[in-house]
Amino acid sequence: MSKIALVTGANRGLGLETCRQLAQQQITVILTCRNKEKGEQAVQKLAQQGLKVQFHPLDVTDPQSCQETYDFVVKTYGRLDILVNNAGIFPDDKMSSALDIQVDILREAMETNLYAPFRLCQLFIPLMLKNNYGRIVNLSSGMGQLTGMNGGCPGYRTSKTALNALTCLLADELKGKNVLINSLCPGWVKTDMGGAGASRELPEGADTIVWLATLPDGSASGGFFRDREIIPW
């Protein structure tokens, strides 16, 4: 039976590439994003490559939209095997300082980068537990590592650090269950966020995402990865 995967913020960049690689493994993929037109265009793009992917609208910052997506998944498939929390924002000015950033910027970062994955995990983990299978992948960043934390970009950094904390928290609560949750840093990837000067192409950036999304039973949970290797928090 084909696994069912949901990827957030997936109309472009790493999200779209993750959908592509999962679909190539014969996984049933639900591509989600806020904009219906852009989402449907992304699905069509994959269809031209012979990959069947389904679109469903999802605004991760809207509790009602999250609930509607959950209801859709339950009604259509009865389960969810893989959740990739890819949707994220970088709201900071790259020269911003923690001394002068507006608290509203911090709130904006937390809303998408922390609260949204938290909400989706609360919705879907009970369903995964019911079916005794789940893989959750949280898209974090090396900029959120406490080890060697630098200054600047406080909204993005603190939200990704908090996302890592969520990974550890849930991994401990799920210990002994076949629901694995991990964070990863994809590296500096050529996306709208990473820019054209980034050192990594999309397939390389998505590789560890897909690897974590398809881990065999008994694999690691509660880890922080880059290039399929554990890195410090």
C-alpha cells in the first residue's frame, strides 16, 4: 500500500522538489500551499514529468485551514504517514539586530516557523499513532543552532531554534512509538530564500528531507541532521 505524504509550502523550491522525489518513490503526495493557482500549476509541472501529485490548499497560519486539511486527509485516505513541515518565512532584514527588532517580526516568524508545525503535529500525530506509523520532518536551519549561535536575523534564528525544541519535545513524548520526528538543515540551497548565489541545487537540498521522511522502523528520532548526518543542536 502506498504511503501518504503531506508537504507544506510546496508550490516551489525545496517543498516542490520534496514532492517530486517522494512521488518518484511511488508515494501518494499531497502538495499544499496557500495560493490555489500556484499550487495547481506546481502539480501540473510535476504531471508533465509523469508524476501524479494532488493539490490541497493550506494556509499553515490559519487554524481553520489546518483543520480543513486534516478533515480532507481523513476523509480521502483515512491516514497520514509522512508530514513534511517545509513552509517557512525569513521576515528579518538581513542586517537586523536583536537590539532593535520589532517584536511583531518575532511574532510573524513564530507564527509560520513554529506555531504552524506545532498545530499540524497536534492534528496529525494522533492519526499516525492510531495507524502505528508516522514520519515527521521539520525544516530547520543551521542558523537556529545554539552551538555557535551568531547575531543578526533574530526572528528567523529564534523561530528555528524553537522548532528544534519542538522536535525534541515531541520525540521524547513519542518514544517507543513508530512515529519518528526529526529536524534538518538542508544547507544553503538555491531557492527564493537562499538566493541564486547559494551553493546547493534543489535535489541536494531535498535529499535529507526525503531520507528522513522514509526512514525504516526503528530509526533515529529527535535528531538534527544535515547531509544525512547528525549535527549539534
